[in-house]
Amino acid sequence: MPKITKLGYLVPQFPGQTHIFFWREIQKIEEAGVDVCLFSTRPPPPGLVSHAWSQSAMERTEYLASASISSLLAGLPRLPLRELLREGAGKDFWRDVLISLPAARKLAQHCRVQGISHVHVHSCGRAAMIAALAQRLYGVSYSISLHGPLEDYGPGQRFKWRSAKFATVITDALVQDIRPKLGDALPDRVVIQPMGVDTDRLHRTTPYQPPQPGETLRLFTCARLHLVKGHVDALQAVRLLLDRGMDVRLEIAGEDDAGGGGFHTVLAEKIQDLGLQDHVMLLGAVPEETVCAKLFEAHLFVLASWSEPLGVAYMEAMSCEVPVIGTDAGGVRELITDGQDGILVQPKAPETLADTIAALAADPQKCLGLSAAGRWTVVDRFGAGRGADTLIQEATRN
């Protein structure tokens, strides 16, 4: 079976603050000898462009968003109306179809000119609609990845999935959830493929040191600024710890989807309301190097998400041998075994979170055990190269 030599790779609003996973996977694919042609819907807001590699990534990315009336008109007669009418309903679905038509034509043209035989889409939102239309109208082969609950990615999911060559899904829990929802629209090949991290880069050069008595407890969080990430719960836990007499400092890396004008403002006000100005710092969107530096400084990594499909941020902390406290929400149990390589608490429970932080900070041997076990788990099961190998193998299959 001949190996694929060129792969299209489509990520919405690339490269955003959380896209380090995609960049590392791209590098692993290219190290395997496959030429990666980058596509995206549109550039991210300036406030989310934070990595050292972001500019070079943008320079090699073809952005597909288009308002071309001629491309829209060229695509309309080709639309599979019977299938669309059967699978989709509502104005949001038809709006997605019309917006995606010119982009689908643009994607197909680039694939033809550049000799791209297959495109993988790391989204089930509008990017997947673009690829699905490119397949129906112009014969472009594509596959998709699901990174979270299907409901988060908009209407028309059966249409998006039906003609995909294969699909990757990050957890078994998500696979079980989508089977009855997609039914016969599910591709024949569905691979459980978690996201991964570059464990060679995310590696300590000095041993992890647990917190010492009388020392300021250094907590670190890295996550998009959004209500469901549980940042407010973490702030309340810090307030409780301070009220108990503990000296605590929390740094939060990440930005809201607006680039700083959205939930960032809500959190800043909450910090003021709780009197945490001297104990909590919002770092905004920061490059990978800063995330690593903060992880190496931290005693504990804490992320209080209400829902988390799996959690690359957890993986990054575990790879850096930082003990992790997360929430038993979504697919996190497919990454963290409670008490073995991390600690899980119930979401939306600031008092329980505060108790857990205090107990772990007072147990240096437990911290050291979680530090070592977390690193082993990520190296063993969640390396970035696994996803690259899956894409190459599945794209090559007939």
C-alpha cells in the first residue's frame, strides 16, 4: 500500500492559543515524511496569537473564508438538495451551508493544484461543513476529528460525518455518546485517538520540589477563559485557603475567545470582589515557553472545569511532573486515575477543591508520587506522535 505523501490539514481559526497540540502533530507528520498543507477558516483574533511559531504558521496557512459571489453561484447548482433537506433543518444549518460553499470551492481548487489527495479536519463545526461540501461537490476526500460533545459543533452533523473516509474521536465516552446520534452516518472506521503532547519538550531538567512548610503555595492553571473552565470556583477556593491562613498564589494562563474583552473582564472583577489582587494573576494568552516556565515553578496544577472532554492542559502539567488536581467531569477519567496519577474532585465545589489543595500541599510524599506517576502516564499513552501515526495510516488506507 503506497504511503500518503501530502496531507491537507484544516483547523478553524488557526493558530489560536490552544493550538499547540495541532502544531506538534503537524511537526510529527512532517517528520514522518508527509508534506502538510495547512488550511483554516480565518485567522484568530490578534489577542489569541501568542506562540513563537504563530507567525510562521499563519504565513503557510491558506485561509478559506470567502465572500465570493461567483463561487457561491458556481456551487449552488451542485448542491445535493435531497440529502441536505433530509439531514438538515433550520436557518442555522442553511446559513452554514451558504457560508461554506465558497470556502469549499476554494479548498477543492487548492487540493487540485497542489495534488492533495486527502484533507483531515480537526473540527466538527463549520470547517467540517466546508470539507463535507468539498467532497459532495468536488470529490475531495476528507476525515474529521471530534474533540468534545457533538452538540457544541452546530447543526448538520449527519451530513458532515456521512461521507468522511474515517473519524478520530478523543475518548471512548464520546464514541459511545455519538453512536446513537449519528447512526448510519457514522463512518465505517472510527478510531479512538486522544490528543497528545510533546513529552520531549515538556520535560523537567531539575527535579520537582513539593511545597515546604511556611512557603507560599504556588498554583498554576492553563485554560481558555470561559465560564465552564471553572476559574471562578478556583478563585473561591483560593479565597477559602487564604481565610484559613494559608499563603497561596494562583497564576492563570489563557484568554477568552474575544482576545481579552469577554470573560477576562468578568474574572478581573471577581478577583477584585474577592480581594485577591495580591494573590491571583491573569497572564492572558502566553507562548508555550511561558507555560513551561510556570509549570516548572508551580507546586500544583489546578483546573476546576465543569466539563472537560479530556484535557491537554492536564497532560502538559503531568508531562512536566507537576501534581494535578482536576475535576471528575467529561472524559477526564480516561486520562487521570484518581489518587494514582492525579486527584479528581467534583466540579462546582470550591470548598472541596480548597480542602483537596490543602491536603495535598501538606503531603510532600503524595506530591512526589503523583509527580512521577503523572509523567509516566502521559509518556506511555499520550505522546503527540500517536495522533500523527493514526492520521497517516488511516488516510493511506483504501
